[in-house]
Amino acid sequence: GIQVEQSPPDLILQEGANSTLRCNFSDSVNNLQWFHQNPWGQLINLFYIPSGTKQNGRLSATTVATERYSLLYISSSQTTDSGVYFCAVGNQGAQKLVFGQGTRLTINP
Amino acid sequence: EAGVAQSPRYKIIEKRQSVAFWCNPISGHATLYWYQQILGQGPKLLIQFQNNGVVDDSQLPKDRFSAERLKGVDSTLKIQPAKLEDSAVYLCASSLGVWQYFGPGTRLTVT
């Protein structure tokens, strides 16, 4: 099956810093989503981005499908950005998602 | 719009006991998913329903896990008998299109 690798596994930053999270995947995909899992365990959708670039406030994402990677950018980090960021991909018609291991982001005040 | 509801939020059982989790998806969402999230890992899909039919259960340990969605709305996931390695958060999600909306999860501890 498809493999998903996220880097870095952990990232500790000061408030106001910018960060880039990477997701590599092993096969072509027709579904790629970024999620944020907050410290209380709730998973929240950030982007649906199987290709191209999208922006939502301080967050943006880019997927280069031909090179099998996606990047999540967080600018001007806030403490509420802390948590684990997951990339999930799918390449089957039934919307099945395979999740990566996540990047744990800690934003210190 | 109400989100995905799950209960209980926490459960502690001894190994070899049985346990059941309940999920009520967002109204109108035809697709329902159960995921297992072991500490420090990403969620792993256990089973996917489309209305009340199973679409994918390839990673469900069928010797001990079962799930049903009888009326195409809410769903129950059961483990019988539980093993120590079943300790995890069990997440339910639902979708209408490509976006999956997750519930708060049930944290299971098997002692």
C-alpha cells in the first residue's frame, strides 16, 4: 500500500516564527488532506489539496503531485497552533485515507 | 450543525473483557469511518461504511473486532475479547464528499 512519511517528527518554535512541514508519499494520489490534532485530541481539517496551492489565513499548503510531496506552511505561529499535524493521502476511489506519523509542533510563548 | 458524537469518551477494561463504542455521524453524511489511533501514531482505518454497507474492512481484526451500521445512521464498534495492544483512541469520522469530519474519540485502556 501507499506509504506516507512526514518530517520533521518534532518542531519547537517561539511564537511569531514561521514553519514548514513536509509530507512525502510513495505513489500517485487523488486525495491529500492536512489535519491538525489539538492537544485535546480533536482532529480538524485544514486543507484538501491533491495538487496545487491553497491559502487560508496564516496557513498555506502546496502539493507537487508529480514529485510526490506536499508542504504545509505556518506563518507567524501562535501558541494555539501547537499540536500534531497529519498528512493523509488516498489513491483509491473509496476515499480511504492513509495517515502519516505526524509532526508534533510546539509553539512557546 | 452538530458534529460527530461519540461515547463513551473514556473506558478502562481488563484484558479478555468486551467493550462497545458508539458513533453518531453528522446528519446526512452517508459515509462513516472507524479509525484506531495508537499513542504516537497516525490514525489507521479499521472500517468504512457507505450507508449501511461495508466499503473497506481490510484492516479490521475480524477475529475480535466487529462493527455495524444497521440503519445507515449511527454505528457501533465492538471488541471481544480485548487485548492489551487494543489500548488506543478509537475515532469515528463521517463525510459527504472528500472532507472527513472527526468525533472527539474514545480513549480505551486495557489492563
